[in-house]
Amino acid sequence: MASAPLQVSLVAADHEVWSGEASFVVARTVVGEIGILSGHEPMLAILGSGEVRITKLDGTKLIANADDGFLSVENNAITGIQLVPVVVESVVAQPIPVEGEPC
């Protein structure tokens, strides 16, 4: 059975930066990096300086720079609240070539 997608929302102090569905989220907290999949236990974490990497359902990735803020996870909903603006960039997923197959 396929698991429900994550509902992700990145919020700056005065506006929503990005929201959408994702299959996987990786964020750096003050105690280390954490990966979040569907069904993750509820948690609240303090974000550290670094990237929040979001893998969307179609495989493309979004990268947001985090400097401080909070990350909340509950019922497959992830909210990243930033006290400073974040920059989001898209990264197109590239297939990994398999040895012996044409690229």
C-alpha cells in the first residue's frame, strides 16, 4: 500500500515561501540532520544553519537555505518556520547511469 505524501509548508516571518506535496524531506537541526518520510513520529526541532532539501513526488528537489527557525512534523504535515527569508531553488533529478547501459 502506498503511503500518503507529506504536506510541506515553508513559511517566512511575513509570507509562505513554498508549499506542496513531497515524498522525503531532509533538514539540519541544531543536533544534526534528520530525514522525514511519511508516517514520521510527531516532533518539533530547532533548525540549524544549512539546507532543507525537499524531494517532490515527481522526483524533483527543492533546496531552501535555513539559518534559524523551527521544524514541526505531525500527521504527515511538515511546517518549516523561518525567522529570516529563505531562498528556494529547484534541482531537476538526474537518473543515475547504470554500467553497461547507454546514457
